[in-house]
Amino acid sequence: MAAEPSVGCSGPRAVGPVPAGGPGRGGPAPVLLDGSAEGRLLPHLIGRLRDPDLDRIDMAVSFVMKSGLARILGPLEDALDRGAHIRILTTDYLAITDPDALTQLADLAEGGDRRLEVRLFSGGSVAFHPKAYIFWSSAGEVAAGYVGSSNLSASGIDGGVEWNLGTDRVEQLVTGFDSLWADGRSKPLDATTLCEYRETWRKSVRTTATSSPDPSSQPAGTPTSDPVPGAPPAPQPRAVAEEVRRLVGVPDEPPLQPVAPRPIQSEALTALERTRADGFDRAFVVMATGLGKTWLAAFDSARPTFRRVLFVAHRAEILRQSRDVFRQVRPGADLGLFMGDERAPDAEVVFASVQTLAQDRHLSRFDPTRFDYVVVDEFHHATAPTYRRVLRHFRPEFLLGLTATPDRRDGADLLALCGDNLVFDCGLAEGIRRRALSPFHYWGIADVTDYAPIPWRSGRFEPDQLATAIETRERAAKALSEWREKGGGPTLAFCSSISHAKFMKEFFAAEGVRSAAVYSREDSDPRHGSVTDLQSGAIEVLFAVDVFNEGVDIPEIQTVLMLRPTDSPVVFLQQLGRGLRRTADNTALRVIDFVGNHHSFLSRPRTLLSLGIRTPGNAEILESLQSGDFDLPPGCSVDFDLETIEILSRLASPSMSEAERLGEFCRNYASENGVRPTAAQAFSSVGVQPSSSSVSDAEGWHRYLNGLGLLAPEEQAVVERLGDVLRRIERERITKAYKLVTLAALLELDALHRGVPVSEVARVSLDLTRRDPRLRADTEESEAVSDLDALIDAQWEAHWRKNPLRYLTNKPDSLFSMTGTRLEPRFSVPAELVTHFAELAAEIVDWRLQVYLRNRGAVDAMVLRVGLHDGEPIVLLDRERYPQIPSGSTQFRADGLTFTGTFRTNQLRFAAAPSQPGNALTSILHRWFGPRAGRFGTTHEVVLNYTGHSWQARPRHQMAPGSIRQESSASH
């Protein structure tokens, strides 16, 4: 058989000394690694990847497999984080390299701050057999290289019989690698190259043999020897392809198990299917940290209906982590980032930074119908106008909003953008009740730091003065003492700054506690390596700054140490959630939190109280602090020490009037978050209506906020110039949603300030109405438009001219006029205020639509009789009277908990409760109506209604409290 043309690397020459100690640092003589337990290559690769002196890393291998890449992926990322430049060269020869492994490398290389380059040697029939791992210093001080038989697979670097020589003489290796890297046949691994290779690989593994591989039995033209040099590789039948892989040493890779939704995710997926079937094109989901809301989005958007997906978030870290989740659900999809300098607008799934996407020059590149499915991850209210701008541009088939926060103050903005359609709610408390998350024991410890003199600006302490105040030996000693008394086990400690994390690490280490500090800077301890060390017990405490708030999964964590004065309830819950992943060993998470003498620390008890069924004010906080009752999920406890209770009690106010509660809410929200609340948040949290006396007395919501000193300067300018216009939008009389839909259409057309043809207003109004079943039902009650789908454009425009446009324009002081074919504003907006005016107007329209739809839902409540079936109480479903009664498996809320009921044709007989066997409906009805529920001679009734959030059930005539308590005690 003729010898194959071949390329490879050869001959080492010294470039610098290698210090003694550590794997592979054996001096000038080459060291043999023979694949034995003591001679595996993997520990040496990990050691070199983590060596801060080695900032240049080159790898040339014949093939890359997922199993091998998985072994070094964390250390590889750590090397990139510390500033190393990495080049990886492999080949498409024989289509052996796993395209999923290449995709992982391509994902890792993506991003402006990454220093990883990958190339694919494509030489036709030219064999490519180098196996070299080269580590060196750009300063020329140290080096290490490994050359031998190990490809990048699990068996190659961690378990197979492989021979490799380790050397510190790498000059010729680097020269040889540079030559291959610069070869014209070495193609950069971009999306096109990856797609082409994946198709080649698919053909290779899918081709099946129809007969024996014996050459005499092959069809004419089948190659019987090595391919002709320069000719393209011929497709191999499966039997031949497998034999080739065996001969060149390709290990059998265990097939990847397909990822599947967890039970809670499956329930949410069902709810999303149902809401689409009901005609909704947008939905909002609450899933606590640790329950997998990003996985939910990946599963739901992977349906064949949704080919192109947009995922929008505000941080690069969230986007990369989300892309990694989507990659596991869509391993072969084209996923791309759109942020900073990295832009892949044509990918199947685009992960976009809202800051980049919202810029006009970028947003205008996308057709409004470009994406079938849009996902919006939770966002801070400060960015709400930016998100609104993005979402008003796109018209996807479906929009999904996600949040982990149960507090309606924080989710109200996104909920409004999702049409106020909350389809699934499983917050932290529900996750714990359902045993999907671990319970926790929380200790609030009085902080020794005096926060009173530290300036508080824009929702946070002044960083330099905060650092001086908290980076003290006294505070560190208190933290160590409390940790030793109440904590222990693998611990994640959250710090406020890099200097704080380094200080705490050094203090704990000096006291004999093995520690690491991880943050987003090149001098950080390795992120992945430190997590591995925490999991293995090599370190006890991992101090972190921002990097582990979201997305990290470390089930081994037993204690969370909160050393950062967190002013955000979202961040507080994210940090708490880091340790709630349930494992056999982690029966309850221990949380040690430092609470100081500043009003921002009231967010701690407020957030803990919001885990129940209420959003508390300061009076409730004070009551709970004094009573110790925090309405917690099973297995959880909260313990504030006496000094902390005294501090928080001084900060909490006594009972207040409704107007005072609204003012307190607005001031507290602004203090804790650095920005004012929106009208939707105030409505969701305090129940404030446009007609509220506090708002009316101030002549409008935004003037009310201005009186509290909470408006930004640009908002103040709008209110001073156009406050009367905003107030008119607030007070515009409505009996139907028509006028609000018109205003929403003008905002979507960016025409509230400039006017637009009536036909355009009508078209967008119809689109908005059709997209929301509640608005559709509201509109189709009119005989003139009883079937929106049967209307032609001219009919709809004529109807819309009569109502609402006529009523928006028929008075001398109306905000708009209708002149022929155009709808024009009667007010003028200065050019410099256009954007901010539209944002404030959109805030009011969203708020009023939310109020209207919820009030409409309350009017549509259904009163259902309680009857008996086999001696047990059931709910009778009168579908003739109430055709909107749900069918099949449907979630509903009762007594603050979520149940899943089976709604049959005319009866509701069964409801399942989280972590509770049997029929929960029986206990619900007995709790409401006593032991005679549904029996002959009784008139028990259940009220069922859809609030715009979810189905809610309550008793119409409930028993006296004493009777309920007696029944409860009798049943236990």
C-alpha cells in the first residue's frame, strides 16, 4: 500500500528553563507519560492551563471529541479569563472530529474579549496526524510541550494507553505549529466552515453499508485502497467508516443523552402551549432561581414552528450562559451573539444585549418580522424604556418574558410588556414547597459597620467610602466567627468589590480557612478551577464579586455568606438561590447575612416576607420582626438577632394611610433600586389607580413623583412642558379598551407626537387587538365587528373611525384631531423631548391597559356550585352559562398556593397540590365549607375567575373562622 502524504510537528529545542515542581516540570530531559494512573496527560494539561506564567497555548490534534474537550473546558476558560492567547488546530480529515465539540470551541471563541482562535486543516486526502500541546510564555521565560499519541478525547488524555513526551524545549514545536497555522489549508472556524463540516460529518455517519466491505462485493468504482493524493475523500459506508475510526484510534464516544424538561418546566411548557392555543401571542413566566427559566425558554422555542429566535438580556454573562443552555437543547443550531463588537445578526438564534440592539443603527437592520420567537430575560427598571423600544420594533409570533422575582414591584414592567398575561408562577417559596429547591435557615446578624455617614447615591453606597468601612479586621473577624458557629461546609461568600473579596480571602486564609477569590479581572483566582476546588473540599470558602449571582450551578454549596450590602431584592434572591439546588446531602441551606443601620437593609425582611402571599409594607415588617412570623415555606426559618431587630425596627415606620403607603413605596423603591417605580409597579404593589386621590391631588402620576423628587431631569423637562397632555391620557374616559389600543398603536408607530394616516392607526390597532384574546373579546362584543377575522381593511377602518377615533377628536380640547385621512396631535413636542415623552406616555398606557384588563377579568367571575361525587365534594362546571371555563389540566390559585385541576366536561373532581399526595380539592372544599361541603341542603359556591395573571378560585360564602379551625384540627 502506498504511503499517505502526511504533515506533522517535530524536534524540540529549548527556549527557557522550567521551574521544578508540579506536573510535567521535570527538567531538561524529556519525560515519558505512558497513560498509566501516574502517567496520564490530563493532569499536566490542567496544570499548564492554570499556570499564570504560560500565556501562549497552542494545540494541534488530529481530532477533537466532546469527551476530551469536556475534561479541559473549565481550565481552558480559566486560561482565557487570565489573559492567555490560545490557538487550536484540528482537521476535517476522515470527518472524525465531532462537530458539536467544534461548536463548543466556536462558542467559546465568540466575544470581543476572548482570545481563542480555532482553525480546521482541510487538505483533502492529505492525512493530518500531529498531537502536540504547547505552552509557552510571551516573555520567553518558561515553556512546556507534550508531543505523542494523544488526541483530544477522554481516552486520549485520561485513560487510554497513550505515549507522550513532555519537554521544556518547544522552539521547534512553536515554529512547526506556526507553519501549519499559516498554511492556506488551515481555515478559520467560522459559521460557514462549521456548517459545511457538520454536513460532511452527517453524511459520513449516516451512510450505511448495503453489503460486506469485502472489495470483491463492492459496486464498481468503490475505492479498494487509499484515496488518490489530492482527490476529495469519498463517502465511507458505515462499516468502513467505523473500521477507519477503529484503525486510527478513535474511541467509542457514549451517546449524549437528550436533555429533557424537569417536572416544573414541563408544567410551564404546558401552560405556554395552552396560552398560545387560547390566542395569546405573549406570556410572562415567574420561575425562581434554580428552577431553570432559561432552560424553559430553550425548550419552548425549540418547537419546529419557531425557526428564528431572539434572546434579549442586559449582561454579557447572562447572554453567554443562556447560549450555552440553548446549545444543549439545539446542538446543531447556528447560535450567535449580538453585543459590543461581536455581532451575528443572521444566526438562527441571536443572543442580543439590549444596550447594543436598541441603538437605531442596529435595530433598523432587523425586519420587524425577522424573529418567530422573542425571549426577554428579567431586567432592572432603569432599562425598561430601552426594552420597550426593542419590543415595539419586533412582531414575533410569540414573546416570552421571564423573571425569577416573585415581588410584583420588580416584575410589573416586564409583565406589562407581556400583555399582563402571567401564565405560570413558581417562585422560590413554591419551589421549596414542591421540594424542587432546598429549604433554608437564615440568620440576620447585626453589622459592626456604621453605614450612617456613608453617602448613598442612586441606590447604592459610595464605593470608596464603603470599601473603607467594610474592609476592616473587626468585620472580617465577626464574619469568620459567625461562619464557624452557624455555617460550615462548602461556602459561597458574596462581596461588594474586588478589593473586598481579596481582603476577605487573605483574612480567612490567615486564620487557617482555605479560600479563593473570584472576580472579573485577570488576576482573579481561576473561576472554574476554584469551583472544582470548592466541590472537592480543596477550599472551604469561595469569595465572589458579581460573577456567581446568576447562572452558576454548584449543588454542593451548604452555606451562603452575604457580606455585600445588597440594596436590590433581585440580587438578594439571586444570591440566596445559589445554594438552593436540592441534593441528597444538602437538606437545608444556611444563610448568614449582615444587616446594617441603613434603610436599604429593610429590603431583607421585605423580600423574605414577600416569599409568602403578600407584598409587605413597613408596618408588616415591624410586626413580623416583633412576632418572628415570616410566613415561610416548610422547613425554612428566619432568625434576626436582637440587635438587628432593634436596628430594623427603628428603620420601619408605623402604620400609615393609603396615601402615606404609596409615598413610602415610591421612596423605598427608589432608595433600594436607584430609580423610581413605574405606574404599573405601583398599581401591582400598592393598588394605586389613575383615579387615586394621591395622584389626582398632584394632577397626575408623574407630577406626583416630581413632588417626591423622584423624576430624572429629562422626565422633569417633559412634565414641565407636557404634563397636561400626560394627565389627559391618564384621565381619558374609557368604557372599552378602544382608546387605549389606539394610543398603543400610535406609540408602536412612533407617531404619538407627529400624527399618522388613519389607515395606519387602524391597521396596527387591529393587529394589537387580534394578538390579545381579551382585547379581541372586548371588541367582538360589538355587533359591528363580531368576527375580527372576517373583516376586510375598509370595514375595520370605518368602524375604527366611528369608535374610538371620533371620540378621541370630537371636542375642542381633545388631544387629537382627524383631518381627512390623518390623525394629528393638537400638541407639539420639542425634538429633544420626543423620546422621553413617548416613554412616559407608554408607561401610562401600559398601566391603564393593565388596570382595564384586570377589572374586566374581575367582572367575568364565574359562580359555580359545589356538589358530591362518591361522597366527596366536587365543583360543578356550568359550561352553558360560562363557556370560558378552562378544560383539561389547568393551574389555578387558591389560598395563595398553586394547584393543578382536571377540568372535565361538567365537573372538577380532582386537583393536585405540590408535594402532597391524593386529591387536594377535597381538603380545599372542606377547609372552605366544612365537613358538609356539597351535601344535600347546602348552597356552597366557588368563585372562579381569570385575573389576567392566572385562574383564581375562592369560596363565595366561607364558613366562620372558628368552624374552619375546628374542622382543621379534627382532620389532623
